[in-house]
Amino acid sequence: MRLTNYFLPLLKETPSDATIASHQLMLRAGMVRQNAAGIYTWLPLGHKVLKRIEQIVREEQNRAGAIEMLMPTIQSAELWKQSGRYDAYGPEMLRITDRHDREMLFGPTNEEMLTDVFSSFVRSYKDLPKMLYHIQWKFRDERRPRFGVMRGREFLMKDTYSFDLTPEDARKSYNKMFVAYLNTFERLGLKAIPVRAETGPIGGDLSHEFVILADSGESAVYADRDLVEMNAPGTDIDFGGDLQSVVDQRTALYAAADEMHDADAFAAIPEDKRMEARGIEVGHIFYFGTKYSEPFNAKVQGPDGKPSLVEMGSYGIGVSRLVGGIIEASHDENGIVWPASVAPFGAGIINLKVGDAECDGVAEELYAKLSEAGLDPLYDDSSDRGGVKFSRMDLIGLPYAVTVGPRGVRDGVVEVKDRRTGERESLSVEAAVAKLTG
Ligand code: P5A
């Protein structure tokens, strides 16, 4: 993409209502624009990152055996009356009436809807287990939408629902999702810690939240440091292994968020291993048995010929929240530092002398070669000053910036800067391309 053809509306001033780094940076870098409290337009740069995160989430769901589908955003109130949640959900639910005075709502989650769909098609245990998911916008009329996309009202969620014959099988599905979440967050460059969690309005008695550590996090997290290290990047878990032991290992050490915190159990951890920090909840998984299959009479015929209620769980990832969460975990005083796996462009190209035949030639050559290699570069071909170009590139946080200037061109080199480390190297065009694409 050539910058002069792109739409990158940067803000010069940090908006005063943005109090945390990710919110400020997303606005300044032209990733989002607020339309109403907790409701955002995803501008091209933000949209690209959102889609890249969504794709990683999707690939890891597919790898775990979940099947993608798509349910609507608008639901009928009937479904929620059937489960008893229509009243229980309270003012967080955006209630709508259509022209025929029918009660509708903008879905905050889809347990009811999918249980209903499932129960109208599936009759036999032979069709189980099944895990189905969609990636769809949700609406929750949060009392205090804040921190930009991190606590929005309209937000993108990946939600999976598992259907099993027995509680033991349901536990296997839960474990699969648990492991899929570890792999997903690892690919996103995040250290996510599974903590025991309350189940709130979703229900059930087995639940884990996945939290990433950040000072701006909304919840207090108490954990054993060894657990935090266990979830470090670079650890892909194979589904062929013993998943229960992986889950056991990740849940054996102490980790809890505010509500589930047990001060005595925490105090029993050796002092140097005790970690008290703030965290952002990026995922939440639930096993709730027959809470929804019961009201929807979702039964399958078992091997013994008898009908039994299906055992269910649901598993959420805050896809749009992750955009902010990743920035919270990865930025510096100059801007965002994207992990390569989600960066909106693979590299930036800065031409310091647009209009100079030699600089243009080298920059075009780089642009062609990096594009061909699939790196999806962003070429700053604008007539702005060098300083403006450098700080803009730092702000939007692409993993590498390659600078083409008259002096370097004379010497046959370009300068490659690593955004994360700040290291610079002078390389020939060929060596620069090899470094970035190798
Ligand atoms: C699990 C999937 C559920 O809704 N039903 C379907 C279950 N869980 S949850 O914890 O309530 O939400 C799942 C994830 O969605 C993100 N999230 C939000 N993101 C941005 N703004 C919000 N207001 C918001 N609310 C929830 C979180 O990442 C959460 O873990």
C-alpha cells in the first residue's frame, strides 16, 4: 500500500478522554473513531489488525475441531424468556421493538440461540461431540464503557459452544478449548494466564478467565510467578497429547482474579513467587452442564436408547478487546510495537527524497520485492519531512522500517530499523529484503 493512496487519519493531539495507552494510541494512530459511547468505527489500519487477530483466533478454533458458522446479531426475546435470562440479564441488554411491536434484542451472547438451533437438528449421541462457533458483534449496554475498545458496548466476540453426551466428554471439550486458548494467545504474542473465575450471568460451576498482565487492567490478579512463566510465548501445545494433564499443570498453581481470590491460599505461596498485578480478561470459558439444554429440551438419544439432556459449555474470546490488550502489552513512548503475527503491514518503507529519481527507484524496487514476498509493506511516498515520516512509522508500530535516503542510495544501502529493539542496520536492497522475508 502506498501511503498517498491510503486512509490513515492520524491525530496530533491525544484526546483528553483517553486515559490509557492503548486507547490513546489507537486514536492517534487512526485505528478507530468513536461514534457514541463504547461504539467505534474501525478505520482501515484498525480494521486490518482486527481481521488479523480474528484469523488467528479462527485458525486455532478450527485446529481444535470447532466448526464455524454465523448467527445474527438481533435475537428474539422469546428465546431468552425460555431460558429465564430475559429478566435476569438486566439493563445490560439492549432491548428493541420492531414495527409489529415484537420484542427483540441485540445479542450480548448466544447460548440460547445455538441451543435452540442445535436441539432442532440433533437427535442422537452419534452426532456428538460437536463444537460450533461464530465470530460476531455483540452488544452489552455497559454501565461504564471505557478504555476504548477494551470495554465497549458493541464489540466483536468469538464464541464457541460445545455439546456432549456426558459430563466426562464435556470436560474433554472444555480441555480442548482451554488448550486452544493457550495456543491462540501464544500466537498473538501474549502471556495469558488462566485463572479460576466466577460464572456470573452465563452460569455453571467450572470456569476460567484468561488474563494478560497490564497496569491498566480492570481486575486484580494474584498468581504464582511460575505459572506466569509457564505461559510464556514459544509454547505450542499439540492436541494429540494428554490435554487433561496440560490443564492440570496450568491450573495446579495458584491464580485468581479479585472475586475468587483466597488470601490464605495466596499467603501460603513462598513470598518471592507471589505476584500481585492488574490484568485484562481476554477470554473466558464456562462449563455449565444442562443449564440451557434443560429449558430448550435439547436431548439426544444415548447408546442405551434413552434420551438425555446434552452437556454444554461456552467459550468466549474478546476479539476487539484484544486489539487494545495487545497494545497495552506492547508499546513504548513512541507508539505501538506490533507483534509480527498481527501487524497491519509487515514493514514500512520510508522514502526520504520523493521525486529524486534514484531514491524513488530504490524505494519502488523495495516495494515491489517486499510485496511479491507477501510482506504487505506500507510505502511512505508522501512529501512530508523525514522527521514526520519516522515518528509516524514509530507510532503505527510496524515490525520493521526500511529507510531509503540519498546518502545511502549513493553507497548502495538502505537502513533497516527493528521497531522493537530500535536496532538499525545498513544493508543492500537484496540483504534487506532477505532479512525481512527470511
Ligand atoms: C462465553 C462465550 C460469554 O459471554 N458466552 C459465549 C460466554 N463470556 S464473557 O466472559 O461474558 O465474554 C467473553 C469475552 O468477551 C469479551 N468482552 C468484551 N470485550 C469488549 N467490551 C466488552 N464490553 C466486553 N464484554 C466481554 C471479554 O474478552 C470476555 O472474556
